[in-house]
Amino acid sequence: MALILTYLGKGGSGSTTVAIAAAKQRARAGQRVLLAIQDVTPAPALLLGQPLGAEPAEIEPQLWAMQFQSAVLLEQSWDEVKALEAQYLRTPFLKAVYGQELGVMPGMDSALALNALRQFDGSDRYDVIIYDGGDPLATLRMLGMPEILDWYLRRFRGVFQQSDVGRGLSPFLQPIASTVLAVDWSGEMLDRSSGQMRSQLEEGRLAVTNPNRVAAFLVTTPTAGAVATARYLWGSAQQIGLTVGGVLVNHGVLDSEQVHAFAPLPQVPLPSVIDQGWEAAVEALPDPAQWAAAAPRPVSVDMATNTVRLFLPSFDKTQVKLTQYGPEVTIEAGDQRRNLLLPNALQGKAVAGAKFQDQHLVIAFS
């Protein structure tokens, strides 16, 4: 498995340049690196000084690069869907639809990119995968997808099983499934059919919340808009459980107020690639694994005091809404909503109160 890194910042702040410099740095440190770029325009190839394709190609020792082309990824994913259909259905009907016919619908890019990252990660061909997603909010939605989809699958399955329709159909589903679909659905309804998906979603959710597996870094310039955007992305990343390791500053240095705004994250100014070349930027970058390991964790649980602490920088109590639904707590902050499944010891306990303390939302249970 690889360490997956991404760089988040306002458009024009230099995120792609930093991602390329980081890929070069890790490759020169002896790691096998894949640089995966979502932007399909010629701009990344111009920065790298060579063409990029839809498959990884080695552009310098230990460094492979590619551009995610959604139409190509859709064809590959469609073949996977048809293989699953052939496995579970006696008479598959999707075999007459070909991947080359399919158009990419809005929103599919992120899901296709996430699946591709999962496959590259599982290939064991790379030590580090650097993903340059272009739109930082789309990148966060993509990385938050495993947790969100797992919640939908878990929640709606439970609702269906508890409904009159679910209870009424349950005795008939097994014989019908066995006869018509050639599928054994014995045991808890829907578990068999969704087991593979839930396993993948759980693996993805655990990876995103583990800084040894996935980490992000903020990229900003000293301008007010770039700093405000980076702070917003910092708080939004915490909402999906993603660890942010530090701040990389292009085109200048932060003033004292801006430095304080990103505390306690470490901050490093980067030299201009245009003025000083790639070597200077590569040498200035810190080791991402060390920074990520020392960063504040998005969620921590203190069983001795029955409290859960959520690190929510850039938000205040007026921007946060807290709701409890059974064993889960829903936290709304900004444009992000997170359903936090409580540890077993806290399930069944009610929220007794919540307060902001040192950029943390501290939730107490009784």
C-alpha cells in the first residue's frame, strides 16, 4: 500500500506546481512515485516538459506520471460492473452495452478517480501516490465518498429491513433470488449482495482517516483570498477525517497574523519555480510523512471523560450544527456534513453538551 498525498489551495496558488515538486522530491529520495493529475488540459504536460497519457509512464527515475481521462476510466470500470453482473446473474443484460458508448455524466469524474486510486494503491507498484485534483472541494468530496456511501448503504439497508415492506418481502427473497438470479441470499438480507462494496468502503474510510495512508497539505499565497480559502479547506478536510500536515506558501511569506491563523500547522515558504527552477522547490519541501505524523488528528475519543474531540479549525460555534441519531452524531460545518459513528462504549449515551475549545469541538456524553 502507498502513502497518498494531495495538495489543496485556491486556484492560482500553485497546487499543481507543488504536487510536481513533491513527486520529484519523493522519487529522488528513492521512493516509487505515481503522480496522478485530474486536469486533462495541456498545462500539466507543459510544466513537466513532456507529454502525459492515460496510463502511467516513467518520466524520470522512480517517477511515473499520468492524467486521469474519465472516458478511459469509465470503460475500465464498466468492464468491472459487467464482470460482477455475470458473476451474480444467470442471464446478464448489460453485456449488450459497451463502455465505448458511455458518456461521462456530471459528478462521475470523482468516483472514477477514486476507484483508479484504489486500484493503483492496491497494485503495490508505488510507495507514494500524489493526486492533483484541480478543484480542492471536489478532491475533498472524492476522499469523503467512502464514508458517505457506507453511511447510505448502512442506513437505508437498516431502514428497509425494519419497514413493513422489508419484513413482508424477506421470506420470499431467498427462493426468488436462488431461482431467478442464481444467488444465495441466505442469512441477513442484503449483506451478501453489498458485502464486497461495504468492505471496499470500509477500507477506503479507514485509509482516509489514517495519516500514514492519506494526508493533505495546504497551498497558499500571502493574499487574503488565498489564505481564507486555505483555512476553509483545512476545516473542510477535518470534516471527512483527513489529516492536514502543514502549509506551503508560494510567492512570498505570511505575515504574523496569517501565521497565527494556521497555528499549530508548520509553514514553509517555497522558492519560485519560474525564477529558481525545480531543484530549489524540491529542496525546500519537508518530508510529508513526518509532517503528517505530527499534525492534529481530526477526531479523538477520551473514554475516561466520555468525550469526543473534533478538530475544526476555521469554524466557530455559530457555523456548527450538532444532531444525534441513535449511535451516530451528525456534525454540520460549512458546506460539509459528517455522520460520526460513535465507539461502542458511547453508543446509547446522549449528548450532554458541546463547546469549542482550542479549535476543537468537544462533545460530552452522559
